[in-house]
Amino acid sequence: MTLSRALSMLLAAVGLALAAAVPLRAAAPAAEAPPGAPAPAQAARDAATPAPAAPRRIDIAQQAAATATVLADARELAADDPTAAIEPRVRQLAQSVDFRLQENDRVLAQRPPLEVLQQLEGPWRSLRDSLAAWGREAARESARIDRAIGQLDELHAGWQAARPAAEMPEAAAGLLAQIDAQQAAIETLRQALDAQRARLRALQGAIAVQETRVGEAQARLRQAREDAVRQLLIRDTVPIWRADVRARAAVGFAEQAETSLQHQWQLLGGYVERRSPSFLVHGLLVALIAAALYAARHRVRRWHAEEPEIGPTALLFERPIATALVLSFLGNVWIYPDAPRLMAALLGALALIPTVIVLRCLVARELLLALYVLIAFFFVDQLRAVIAAFDLWPRLLFLAQMAAAMLLGAWIVWALAHARPDPFAERRRLFARIGAAGVGIVCGFALLANALGYVRLANLLGNGALNAGYVALILYAVFRILDGLAMIALRLPPLSLLRMVREHRPLIRHRIDQVLQLIGFPMWLLYTLRAFAVEEPVTQAFWSALGAQARLGAVRLSLGDVLAFALAVWAAILVSRLVRFVLEEDVYPRTQIAQGPAYAVSTMAHYAILLAGFLIAVATLGVDMTGFTILAGAFTVGVGFGLQNIFNNFISGLILLFERPVQVGDLIELDPASSGVVQRIGIRASIIRAANGAEIIVPNGRLISDRFVNWTLSNRRRIVDVPVAVPLATDPVRAIAALEQVARAHPQVAEAPAPHAIVTRMGPDWMGLELRAWTPELEAAPRIRSELAVQAAAALEAQGIKLR
């Protein structure tokens, strides 16, 4: 409890005590007249003079308690000055806006490329968002102060209305002093809140001024970008070979460099001061990632010795610091938002060194030279971005860079054409040759356009091609690192405890690689569109195409609805496959559930997920469910008439799954010529694999309505009969003992019930015996019968008994 609240409660208690001791009331008459006989003089005065208004009666205790509560809240609000945290940031932002406006003026005067204009627009968006957030915070605080001042005014008016009653002679002593004290406290707090509200309004005005300046800067950049797009095919400067142009390269260079770099250095200093905690966050992030990679390095070495094919990925863990730096720089957008150009250049250079170290482990040896040249290109790009406000030097650097890029593209095509044949990488090499040739051609056009004076077009083509290559390399390195981390995760608990991970680790890694590619390609494509300054028109055209509607009767469909429908169905299929995979690989083996019930559960889960996905897909189409219900009713009628056979088989399949007279894996015999193992119970029919390898398709309705033999309904044991014919003079006891001994010696014959042999038939000169033995291995029964027959013949022959 704060001190102000305690004092307020003490004042409320005093008010309650005073109100209980001397209640505030109107003065009573000095003497009472007898009933019905008022004094004449008094009656005359009452008739001559109008009665004065009675003083307002208020509950002092209630008023004091309300005042104490409001004063406590107002003191806390007055003590918490919201402008103290926002005002310094607004002043720093105003300085940053000044520097950025000056730099923008210098850059726009040089008719910069679209890439530079896009880089300039990003920080302005961040500044606008920050100002909007501060403005909303200031508006909320101002509204709170307004409400508090309104409550204080109401309390002040209430105490003012109580003054006439407190000034009367019969009022409690000290009551007027209490009212004065309450009003003084209210007035003091009101003045403090008025001052705070004035500061907030001044702060809101400053924020509005900066928002106006930021909006004007964004409008200028947007207009410059639109003008640049319209003038791409218009010559915007003179050819490079003009003598006056070459002379300008040395004029004013020192002054331009000093002015531009001074402004950029001031921007960098202000940014570092504002975002100093971000550097600590970045350092902690790198330390945590590097520590985790160090901890995993020893295990990765052991796994590498066991699985040499993971070699390139395992090498990433031998360079944990470089790998950690590459991963940490992925968060630069969030760690260092709206960074100035000089800061962005420094971060790019710092990120480049560990990226090169990582890529050396992943890029083929033939392309290492190309990697180093691209690194040099990156440094040249950062230098051109820093000196973008200069007059001619960025243009000269660009010409040299494009010439080198043409040579690099030709060299890559030649190197890949003369590399050692590799059937596994032949397709990737083909794509690399096509890409290198395309980059070389684009850079050649950019060089020619720049030399002729089409600087904007040249910068757009050349910078777009190079930036697309940079991003492709970085994404390749990042996703290979993520693939390595996934490899570690699959070999560590809790994932390593899963049976599906142990049994299907290569398949899961392949699926993870596919997901990473599915994520990485759209990222690369989006950045490439942005690099070529066509992101906005392409995305607008894409969303317009998705939103275009076509009317089919009373139903309106769009391409986006159809794609959403297809994606919902596709997602349901994927989820169903994943759920069944998890059930079959991890759940069923741990629960020891039989094959038949497990198949029933998986099938019903499959149907349920597909049905839910279909309903969601129909909902995404925007189809009226009433019409869908009518359609379902019509479908039911159609089932009753024309599709009754299909519907019968479908219901029969559900009965088979729940009643389980036959299950997947059972050996059944439909007739003497049709028998086999049940492989699948489908929606309409079941598949039975015969002993000769043929697959028999049986409608589900037949398995419900017709008679068939299930050899494995309750157990998988089967009796094996081996008939034997011996001469009539043979001692049957000795022959039976020999046969039973053969059966007991067979490892796949069950001990209970015990095998036995009996005499089945008697001929004129022969006697028929039959050896009967049970085996728990149903599928091996034919082989066991053959082995028992061969061994029985040998045993009888050893006893001197000849077979007939």
C-alpha cells in the first residue's frame, strides 16, 4: 500500500468519525408552537418573506471515501510521467529524420536505381510505425488524464456544494477545515495533471510533425520509384565515353565523400545509441547457438564415422562459430530494424565472412573460385550502396562489376562442361550452367545499357541478377545448416526414442529436405521479384487473379476458392497419411494391438480426416450449406435407386471393420479354387492375395452375405496331415511310434496338442496311416507337411518298413 493511499484512507476514517459524532442537519426552531396554533408574528413573517433554499445535504463519509480513492489514483497517475520515456526517443528520431532527409535529397538528386530507392523506403516505414505506436500510447495516456481530471472536477463541485451546510453554526467543528483541505488537495493534483496533459499534448504535436515529415519523405520516394519505373527505357544520362562525364569523376570527390559519409556516420551513431541493447541480444544469441553446436560436435563425429554420406553436413559442426554467426544473422531484420545504409553494409560484410566459411564445406571444388568472386562482388555492392550519393563513381564501379560478372558466367559454364562426369549431379550441373549463362547475358545487357546512359535500367538488371545469386547462396547455406540441425534432432531424445525415427530416419530426412525446399524457393522468388522491382505489380496481379470470380448459376467461384479447396483436400490427405504412419510405426507396436483392430482404427481415422478435410474445403468455396444438404439428400435418393450395390459394399466394408469377421492378414477360403490372405479392406472391395501371387478382388458385400472359411479367425494354428501307406503285415504300433517321433522332433510342430498318428484305412494288402500335428505358423503349413513327409519316409525306411 502506497503512502498516498494510506493518507487518503486516514482522511476517510476521520470524515466517518465526524459524521457519526455530529450529523449535518438544518437548524431546528427555538420553541415549538402548540399544535394547530402557530404564532401570529411568525405566521406573518412566513407569509411576507419567501422561505430560503435549504442547504444541500450530503453524506460526508461517502464523499470522503470517494475522494480518497480518486486522489490515490490521481497521485499514482501524476507520479507516472509517460512523456519521460517517449520524449527522448522522439527527439532522437527527429534528428534521425533530419539526417535521412538530407541523405535522401542527395541520393535522389543523383537519380538512383530502384534498388537504392527500395532500401531507402524500408527505414521510413519503420519510423512511421514507431511514431504511430508512440502516438497511440500518448493518446491513451491523455485519455486517462482527461478522465482523472473530470473525476477531480466532480469531487471539487461536490465539496463546494457542501460548504453552505458546513458554515452553519450548528455544523460540526472542523468540518469546514476538512472541506478546505480536500479542495486544496484536489486543486493541487488537478494542476499537476493539467501540466502533464499539456506536456502530452505537446508531445502529440511533435509526433504529428514528425509523422508529417515521414509521410512527405515516403511520398517523395514513392514518386521517385514510380518515375524510375516509367523511365527505365529512357536515357537518363549521357554515354560514359563523353569527355565531360569522365572529367566529373575527379571533381568534387573529396567534398562529396566527406559530406555523404559524415551524414551516414551521424545516422549510424544515433542508431547505435538507440539500439544498443540489440548488440547484447545478438551476442547472446551467437553464444547460445555456438555452445549448442560445440556440444553436438562429438556426437556428429561418431555418426560421421558410421555414416560417411553425411560428410558435408557434419563438417558444419566443425565450424560452430561460423555456423552460429550465419544463423544469427538471419534475425537481422528483427534484431536491427530500420538500420541505416552504413549499418546494413557493415552487417552484410560481417555476415559474409562466416557465410564463406560455411559455403566452402558445401560448394563443389570446381565452383570455389566463383564463390570467391561473388564475395568480391558483394563487397563492391556494399561500397556502391554507401557512395550512392556520389556523382559518377558508383557508375564506374558498376561497369567494372558487370564486365567481371560476364567473365565469371562464361568461366562457370566452361568449368562445369569440363568437370568430371557425375551422374548423380548431372541435372544440378545443367541448371547451374543455364543459370550462369543467363546471369552472364543479363550482366552484358546491363553493362551495355549503363555505358549508353540507361543507368536505371542497367542497375535494375545487374543488381537484380547479382542479388538473386547472393540470396540463393545464403539460403542454400542456411537450409543445409537447418538440415544438419534436423539430423542432430533425429538422433537425440525424445525423437530418437520413437520407433518411426529409428526405422525410417532417411525417409524423414528426405521429407524434411523437401519441406525446406518448399519454403526456400518461395523466399528466393519473392526476394528476386523485389530485386527486379516487380514484386508489387506481380503480387497485385497474383491476388487479382485469385480474386477474379466466375458465376456458375447461383454459385460464385474464384480461382482463390478453387485453390483453397484443393489445398484443403491435399492437406487432409497429408494429415491422414501422417496420422496413419504414426499409428502404425509407434502406437500399435507399443500397445501390442492385433493387426485387424489396428487396421480398422487406421481406416476409420483415414475416413474421418478426409471427411473433415472435405467439409472444410467445401466451406472455403463459400457454398451455402443448405444447398449442400439438398445435394446430399438427392445423393441419398440416388443411392437408394441406382447406387444401392455400391452403397451396400460400402456399408459392408464398415461392418467388416467393426464386427471383424475377417481382418487384414487372415487366411480365408471363399471356395476350393479361391483362397488367400486378406491384404486390404477398402471402401467398396477387399483384396485377397492367393498362394500363387494372384490378387483376388472381392466385393465387401460378398464377405458379409456369402459363406466362407476363415482359417485364422480365433487363432493362427493349423493341423498338418501326412498320409502314409505301408504293407498290411507291418506292425502298426511300431509304425505309429516312428511317425510320432518324427513329428515331435520337428521344431515348428506344437507340443500341445501333441502330435499323433492313427490308422485310417485297411486295404487287401496295405494299411493306411495318417500323422496329424499342429503348428502355430499358419503360413509354413505346406512346407512343414513336405518336411514331415520326407522325414517320415526316412524314419519308416530305417525301421525296415517299406512304403506302398
